[in-house]
Amino acid sequence: MDEKDREEGMLGEEETAGPAAEGAYQDGETMDPVEDDLQDVDASEEKQDRSPWLLAGLGGLMVILIFAILAALGVFEKEQPVVEDPDMWISITEPVQGAVLGVPDAVVVKGQGRGLFENNVVVQAMDSEGNVLSEQATVLDAAEPGGMGNWSVEIVIPVKPGSEGLIFAFSNSPEDGSITASASVEVTYGAEAETESKIEITEPKESQVLDISAPVTVRGTGQGLFEGNVVVEAVDGAGNVLAQEAAVLSSDEPGGAGEWSVDLDVQSDAVINGTIRAFSPSPEDGSIMAESTVAVTFGEEEDIPQPDTSLKLEDALWALATLHGNNVISGTEIRAEFKDGQIAGSAGCNEYFASYERTEESISFGDAGSTRMMCNEPEGVMDQEGQYLASLATVESFRYAQGGLEMMDASSTVVLFYRPIVAGTVAYQQMIELPPDAVLTVQVRDVSKADAPATVIGETIVTEFDEIPIPFAVSYDPEVIDTRYTYALHVQIKDGAGNLLFTNTTSYSVITQGNPSEVEVMVEPV
């Protein structure tokens, strides 16, 4: 084959083999080494070009998968606000938030509500730890079940005053007992009681003439004072301090109640109208925490006559306590009233009367007369009456002692012993029956000082009410009565829980200044 034919034949083979050689080796033929290297480089570059996109795709898939899982778990759910059912609610209108409640008295809780099952409301008083102290159920005054209305309860809360807590009102579901509506207010159960600071001078008495030839003893009581300190002064009419001494209350505990006493050495050559002053200063600023004063005269008793303001025989109503040393029969009462030279009263069954004559210490009675009734009960009442009337004829002297009036015979033996009383009845207009545990308290009080608390000088308690009006008798010590002072009755009726039912709204003055010792009291509902 000539040269030209070989070239043509080779050209024909290349044209035939070209397409097959693009992707593979054929018939044992080999690629040119340079072309092989170029093909490897092109393949590597193609792989490198595809790798970033592949990684990006895989990363996107992972992100989508993570978000899908978190969404399934509710991580991206938006918190929805709790919206109360506008047709089912409770509110508390009284007490208000932060109120101080008047425990231990019953507390009034009021509110409104709507859409409640059978209009039911439960009110609880809780302490600061959520413990239920008291609970009371009530219902709305709605016109129809589930309607809107008001509710109100009175709840007694057994808790120490000053404690913090919560008033909680709610209504339950009839299906599962769950709370369907509720309201609450934070409160304080009563303010912590503070001990009142006070001082009272018990000796000397108002307007008393004091003998200053020797130190003057001043006594009194007090409570709630810093370290129990009391300062006592004798002051003249111009405000000059004549003498001063310090005292300390005899109290068992700091700030407690106790007594105090000092001796004031008052030096003066003249009679002075002045004041005894007792006070306690504050440790913070020296201000006066408590104070008491009595007007007195500083001078010698023999030079200045002291007015007699003590209770006299004719000033009181007297009830016999003992007859020849024996108590009067239970259920009987012997009384005596001395007026214009006549003694009169009840001898236990009959009314009696007799004349009398007396000096400062001696007394004698004329023959006694009486009505002519017979009493069979209590047993022995008639014998006691006869013995009493006969004993009047043996009396020759009397004295005020042992908190009462003693009458003695010729041998100075006490045959009759009386106590002064304020007696009468208590009535009310409302025709209602008192609860079986009701308690009537009648007090005789000294109300002379308008700027000072009244002082109780006698008290009686009645728990049995066999008749209306309710009779009472209050005894007292005659030696504490000053005829210049004013005394009045204070009357209350309470139930067994201590709730006030009735009290007197009219003042009833007794004993002194022409006022009676026997009164009819009318009380009013509270």
C-alpha cells in the first residue's frame, strides 16, 4: 500500500473511532496520556463545583427538620391570654384591697357575681400561708339562676389581731367541683392592739386638804409607760414646782399595769391652792405619754377645815347582807332607806317603817310597823323578817366599815350589816325573746371627769331572765363615793358570743346630787 492509501486509511479509522473514544476505551486502544490527565482534571473540577450546593441542600433540609420538630413540640406557639368568661364571674366589693378588718367581731364580706351554678358563692378567710381559717356559703340575690346579683356574708375569723391574710370568694362546677369563677383581696385581720398609756392618781382625792407638816404620800396606778417611769410633782397655782419625786410602776412586765407611790416633801409657811401632777415622759422627745392631776390645798389640816364629802346614811339605798352574822336567806331581800327621820323598805315579805334619831355615831329606832301579808316561800322568810324587825330595837350605834354600814347593839356587837346598792329594772320595747345564753351587765360608773375614762365602782351580771322587765341590784363600796362627783349606770345585753344586742342610749344618773338609787332603765337595740 502506497503512502497515500495509508493516510486515507488512517483518516477513515479516526473518523470511525472518534465518537466511541469520547467516553470509553475500545478494542484495546489506549487514550493519549495527556488527554487522560485533562479528562481527570475536568472530572475533579466538575465534582468540586457540585459539592457546595450539595452541602447547602443538606443543611437546609436539617434546618427544616429541626423547625418541624420544635413546631410539633409547641415551642413556637404564641402564648394566648386567658380571657374570663364574661357571663361567669365573681367580684368582692367589701372589704377593699389592703383593708384592716375588725376581728374578732364578725366581718361583713360583700360582692357581686353572674353565671354561677345555682347562684352559689363560697367565702373563705385564709391566713398568709393559705390555710382556711373560716368559711361561709351564700347565694346571689339574682332574679334567676345564673343571673347577675349581689351576695353578702358575715364571717367570724378566729385569728390573732395583726395577722395578714386573704379573703377568697369562689363558685364551683357541679360536674367536677373545679372553680369556675373566683376573686380575692389581701387584708389584715385587725390592727395589733397597742397598750394604752395612762396614769391615774388614787391618793390624794380631788380638793383634799393636805397636811404638809410631814411628807405627803401620793399613790396611783398606770400602764403602758416606758420602763414604768412616773414623775410626781407638787405644783402651786402659778405653776411653780414645790416638790418632785420619781417613781416606778410595780408591774410584772414592761408596759404592763401596776401601782406607784411617792412621798412629796412640800415646804411652805402659807396655805397654797395647787395641784398634784403625775406624768410619764416619752424617751424619744420628752413629750408627755400620760398624765393625771388632782387639785388640792397644801396646808395643815387643823388650820383649814376639810369639807366632808363622804356618803351619808341618807344618801344611799341599803340592802341587808347579814343578820346577826348570818347571810340573808337566798331569794329574799331586805332593804332600808333613811329619809327625814324615817326608815322604810321591805323586810323580806312585808313593807315596814319606823322612826329614828341619830348623831354622828349613835342611832336609835322607834317601834317598827309593817303590812300584814304572809309569805310561804322561801322557807324561813317570815322568821327572818320577825328577827330583823326585832333587831332594829337593839341598835344603838353605827359606822361605815367593811365596804358597808354596820349597826351595833349596846355591847358593840354588829347585829345588822348593810351594803349600799343601786337597784331597778331593765326593759326594752321590742317584744323579742332573748337568746338562752344572753348576759345582762349593769355597771355603776364614776363619770365626773369628762376628759378621762369612766371608772367602774360596782357591777352585777344577770344570766337568768324569768321576768321582763329584768330586776337588778348593784352593790358598791360607800367609801369610794364623793358626794360632789357624778355617777351613772351603763347597761348592756350581749349574746353568748359577746355580740352586743342592747344598750342604754339615755344617761341614768344615780346616788349623788339628788339622784335616785332606784331606777327603771330602758335599753335600745344596737
